[in-house]
Amino acid sequence: MYLFTPLLIATCSVLVIGAADHHHINSVGIKLFPTGCRKKIGGNAILPGGAGLCVSLKPLKPAGILQMSKSICSEGWAVCSHKEKSLQQISWKPHKMPQGCFAFRFGKKDKAAGYGQDCHTNLYFNGVLCCPSIHNEKEYLKKHIALKTNRIH
């Protein structure tokens, strides 16, 4: 199972206590990858390679899964295609795959295929794999792989 949070902001600071007042010096905020999921639900994660594992609140039937996924992937993200680099970097070893079955686009006709430990037994999908939209990918990387340093007095 992957142990990542949907959006993590870590803050470190030094508190200096003086006679008159308190000061925070060199407060650093680090914004890490969001998962690409529209809703913050337990189980959402980022897979190796950057694809978002987005859990649905209810089981999704294979028919119409790709159209319905617009409500699952966040803005600037879309259902992953089997051709994307993000999916080429995930592990297909059963013990490294997540629980459940998550849809992604496969083939010339954009059929839905599944990724996860339970795809061979499920008749439905537990969610979808979302990837940054190609036109948005460079902007996404600029925005979310940044270290911000702020001074607070």
C-alpha cells in the first residue's frame, strides 16, 4: 500500500522568545505533490512515476467509467493512458500493487483497463488513475516541486 497524503504542507520554524515579544525566524513551507484527485478521500495516493490513485466514494461500473472520471480527477489532470510515462514507471508485481482496481485508458478506442490487486476478481472499479494533462505537465512540475522560504516577524 502507498502511504502518501493528498496534499502535505510541512512547516519548520525557529521560535525566538524575547523580553518584549516572540519572533518566528526562517519559516520554511514545503508544498508536496497533490494526488490529482478532485476530492480528499483516504486512500488517494501518488504512485511511483507521478500518477494519482484516486478512490471513488462508490464502486464504478466499467461502462462510462472514462466519462465519469472527470468528476474524480482534479482540474489539470485526466485519466491516465497506457502510453503515459507515469504508468510506464509503476510496478506490475502483485505485492506492490494497491488494493482494489483502478481504471486507466487502454487501446485505440480508449477502453478502460484496470490496475490493482483485485482487478481479476472485481466487476467494478474502485477509482481511476489520474495523470497531469500533457499541456499542463510542465506548469504542474514548476508549481508543485518548489521550496518556498518566508521570513515572518
